[in-house]
Amino acid sequence: MKLSNVTIDQVGVEERVARFNTRSIKKESKLQGMLLALNMIDLTTLEGKDTAGKVKQMCYKAMHLADDIEGLPTTAAVCVYPNHVKTAKKALEGSNVKVASVATAFPSGNSSRKIKLEDVKIAVTNGADEVDMVISRGEFLAGNYNFVFDEIAAIKEACGAARLKVILETGELSTLDNVRKASDIAIYAGADFIKTSTGKIQPAATMPVTLVMLQAIKDYYDETGIMIGMKPAGGISTSKQALQYLVMLYETLGEKWMTNEWFRFGASSLANDILLQLGKEKYGVYYSGDYISKD
Amino acid sequence: MATTKKNNIKKSTTSVSSVKSVFQNYAPAPESIDHIQLKSQYDLFINGKFVKPLSNEYYDTINPATGKKIASVAKGNEKDIDAAVKAANKAFESWSKTEPKERAKYIYRIARMIQERAREFAVIETMNGGKSIRESRDIDVPLAANHFFYYAGWADKLEYAFPNRNPKPIGVTGQIIPWNFPLLMAAWKLAPALATGNTIVLKPAESTPLTALKLAEIIQESGLPDGVVNIVTGFGDCGSALVNHPQVNKIAFTGSTPVGKYIQKAIAGTNKKATLELGGKAANIIFDDAPIDQAVEGIVNGIFFNQGHVCCAGSRLFIQENIAEKVIKKLKDRMRTLIVGDPMDKNTDIGAINSKEQLEKINHYIKLGQKEGAEIFQPECSVPANGFFCKPTLFIGTSQSHRIVQEEIFGPVLTIQTFRTIEEVIEKANNIPYGLSAGVWTDKGSKIFNLTSKLRAGVIWANTYNKFDPTSPFGGYKESGFGREGGVHGLLPYVKF
């Protein structure tokens, strides 16, 4: 591929983000935005201490966010390690909630191509609907862009019917120019989604980083007519933040992207903050956090 | 590179309907207007008191977003100007001898009082002028307070600004301000004049007097000695009387080039000093190595800020020809997300045109552009039925010979030209009687420095546009006027040695 020569002005990006954040989202826009955000969540557990029990409980939560509030959607997916895909798949049977699995030696990505492909195959064979891979940041920063490209392309092939989300781990890429370059590589190599972070590195998702990635998606769409999805992950924990991301999404890519087919939040605590706000809409007061399940 | 990809993903999960429609139109988010205090009738502010105009005549000031009357405002005339100048002249005797650090205290106090009443100022500015509440809240009012803070700091340090030159105040300054930034322009002019020990007669624009009159209330409360600041509202005859008054020692004017020329003629042969900040038709230049998405944002901010009622607006866009198609597409997409409407709504990007006359002028140019054969683009946004509104407008395929490129429109209308080389764009950018501002977008620092030394413009922004700061001087070349406002340079027009 021809390497992108798109330059990014960080100050300009930050100013644009500040403009999104002055949008005042009230009343029905706010309510609908929060419901949409819930429906876009990839409810995630990615810990060394994950067990079948933990995964099952989280899956139930994904389907039953708060049964006392009528008309709530489910989350879009749950996101687990490959060895928990089977458990999750079974727990979610009969629902529309997808199972996403991280793979490719998540989170560092420091392993051989062979092992990474094997990792993906295990996830897919176990029934993962979506695969969240990490790029080789070391190779990227060393300038081996072809390596990064080829690896993504190989993994895309191994995914088969599963949708591929490519994690750039933007917290390790240092500049927005790099974020743009990595986005272009991932998109052209076959990513269905591009994703900011593993959640293991700080900073994780930020609005400026997400905006640069959304603009890469827009440029690709303008050129080819093909839609790519976006998933900011890590660090989005409040409904206010989620609404700000949705404003940015709407004003950058438009309403076509305003569904969980094309936009996801990778988050573990966002859902509960939204439920707190929705509870306030229903009951008129903020209720105690103890009323919200912590699965 | 060939990648095959299909978007045949199955519909997933529970869909949330009706979200789209809600996000297309954010729910109304109007700024509350309950907290503002407006009188039904405003008098002139002369010698520390609000006094009736000698003619006892008043005129209506309206809200351009609705066309409805807000208040009656005194119609000052030559005699009122005379009374105000005499009051200022009398006050000069003691004010000019007041300890500089005491002068500073008053200016700091005014700055703090503006901050305390920032919301009220923002709402009134938006009601009276039509600009969006987002701009008056985030830009006009904070910047106005900052100007007072900045110049308060200079009051007792003038000998450091002009070492070994013993700066002294000039006397009575006549200040005539425009309708596009009513409060901010008053601050730009009042703050340095007060800091240097001058007294002032200020005439606000006839269509937007209310924030200046609110400022008069603050000045009165601040305890500033009577007569140091006088504010006389009225029409052109009032401004003319101020310019021609023999006891006025300096004129500071911001407004149109024809009026600027009139002032120059009127003060010829007198020893009156003047600073004129006049029209503009700035080039905003985008090179192919620019950060394009951010440049598009800068183009939008450059021309649609304050409905294009900005003398330094980036109204002539020059795009390097090899990226023209891409930039224009992105610009159109961005314009489709602009919200035109009720200025008091916090989500409004483009508010109301300031007056019926200005809207007619803009519409005249939009018709002219079409007659000249330029391709017009306006987004399909909704526009309120009442009040004065204009859609953001592009003219594509224009050249230096188009009148819409040559003349200042002072509205949300952008002309687009392409260029091939750096020499060509410099020549075209300078090929205009104005020279107030310009913008350059490129990733290359050397290109920026090359252009800044060759463009004949008082202010040049690189990879940004319409950035203002009290510490930075502002002013023009050629028919955009002379003299600088802001920064240490902004003190110079108010002192003699």
C-alpha cells in the first residue's frame, strides 16, 4: 500500500474536540443517546483472574442490564480472552449479544506469527463472533510497516466470518501522526473495526485520538464507499463522556455510523454510570450505587 | 492496493430506533434569559450619570433573531457629544494626574465586574447582535475582561513600555466602535486609553448599543471618576460630531473603509491622532502538505465565525490545485453539520445576521456571485422563518476578477480559488486593496516563515485562524487601516512623548 502522508495538527484536533464538548445534549437527545451508548457497549473482562463464574455473571448482566427499567437494550457484545469464549457463547445463547475475543498475544502482541494465528483460530473455533487483535507496536515504531500490514492481513484471513477489530494501542504510538498512519495500515490491511486501546496502557481512549481515527475512516469511506467501524476502549466511564463521543461520531461520520454495527465502546464501568442516569430519569432522584448490579 | 471487503454483517442486537432523528437535531438547549436586567429605555452616559438626550429623541434597538424591539435607546446628537467631550476634558485634568497604580485599580475592578456578570453580558450581546451564545459566552465576554486585566497591568509600567521616553496621556479620545463585537471592541479601546491616563467619549454602533450601556453601569458602580468614560449612543451624525469636535485629541475607529477615509479627511490639518481599523478580505491559504481535516476546521472558523461579520475573516480561500477537490468535499461535509438558528441556543453555530441592511447586502453579493458564474454551495440546513438569517455559502471556481472576490461582503460567504505555486498565491493574496489578516496552512515551518514575510497583512495565522489575545497586536496594512490595538503596541496610540 502507499503509505499515508496525511499530516495531523494536534492543536487543531484538540480544538475540534473542545467544540464537540460544547454541544449541549439535553432531554430526549440525552435519553436516546444514553440508550444507544448502552447498546454499543462491549462489556469487558480481561483479567488474569478471569474464571468461568465471572464470565457467566458478566454475560447475564449483558443481557439484563437493569430489569427494573423497561425498554433497555442489551449490550452489543461481551469481550473475553479466547479460553472463555465457549463459556460466554453458551451463557449468551438465544440472545443477540455477540462474543468478542481478544487474541494475538493480547495485550503486548509480542509473540510469533504462528502463535498469534493459532490464538485467533482457537477463538474463532470456540465460536467468537468478533476478534480483537493487537498490532505489533514495536515493529510499527521501528518503521516496519509492511510487517504490521502483512500480519493484520494474515489474521483477517484466519478470522473467517468473524469481524476483525484491530487495536492500535494508541497510548504507545506517541503522536497523532502515528495514530493516523497505523489507522490507515489497519484499514487497508483488512480491519473491519479499528480500536484505540487494550485498556492495559495509559492513556487509553481519548477524544483526540478517536477523532483522528474517525477521520481516517471517513477518508477511506470517501475513497472506496466501504464502511469501517470504530471502537474507543478504556477510560470512558461516564455517560457524559459517552454522549460526547456520540456527538463526535455523528458530526464526523454521520448517522450511518450511529449503530452498534459500526461503533462500540470498550468499557467495563460505563454501563453502570448510564444506568444510574437512566434510573434518575425513571425515579426522579439518583439512587444509591447499591441498586445497580456489579457483575 | 486491492482489498476486498463486504459490509454484509447481520443485523445485530436490539436496535434502538429514533436515536438518529434525535441526534440529527439536538434537543433545544436555550440559554436562560431570566437573570438579565434590562431597562426599557437607555439614556446617555455623560459625566458619570445617565442623562436624557438634549433632543429627547429615542430609537428602538432590536433583536435581529426575531426582529422584535428590546429597548429604546437615546439618540444623541452634536450637542450631546459636546457635553460629553467637555465632561471628558474636565475629567482629564485630574485623571491624567492620578497615580498610575490607582488607575490600574479601577481597570482591574472593571475587569472583575465583567467576569462577575459574564453570563448577563453574553446573553445581552447575543440578544442585541445576533451572534451565537456559544461565541459571546466563550469568546467575546472573556476576551473583553482579559483586555481590561491586561492593560490594567501596564498602567504603572508605561516607562518600561517606552524606556527613556517619558510617555504622557494625549487628552480626550473619541472612540467609535462597530456592531460586530460591541463589548469586545469597547474593551479594546477603553482599556489602553484608561491605562495611559486618557479620558474617553465612546460611541457604540447604532444597532448594538446595549452591552456598551451595561458596561456604563459597571463603570458607574466601579467608582471611576465622573467624566473619565462617557458613552453617547446615536447615528452617523453623532460619530461625525465626535470626529470633528475641536477638543478631541485622538480618534480610534473600527469600522468600514469608506468611513475610515471620511475620518482621515475630516481630521486632516488638525493635530488629532488616529488609529483606524477598517475592512479586510483575507486570504486563507492551504498547501497540499497541510493537516487537511484541521485546515477545514480552520476554514470554517475563519469565515463562519460571527456569521462572517469579522473584518479579519478568512473570506478568500486559496487551495493548492492538487488537493482542491478533496478539500472542497470535506468543507461541504463539514458545512452540513453546522447548525444555523436561534442564537440563544447553546448548540447554534451560526446565529443571526446583525441587521436587515447587512442581510440585504450579503444577499446582493450572493446573487452577484451567481450572476458572475461562480458555482454556489449552501447546505440544506433549516433556517428560522423570522429574523435575519443567511446560510453558510461557498462560491467555487472564482478568480481574482470576480467582484465577490474583490469586495468585502462581511457575511458567511467564502470564495474559493486554486493556485499552483507559492509565488502565484503570494501575488494573488496581496492583489487586493486590503491587508488586515491572512492564514497559512502547511506542515512545513519554513514555508510559513517565507509567507509571513511576504504577505502584506497585519496579522498572519499559521495552522489556525481567528485567534485573539490581549497580548498580541492587531491592525492592518493598506486600506485596512493603520495603528495597532492590543499588546504593548496598543499603548502607543494613546501616549505622546
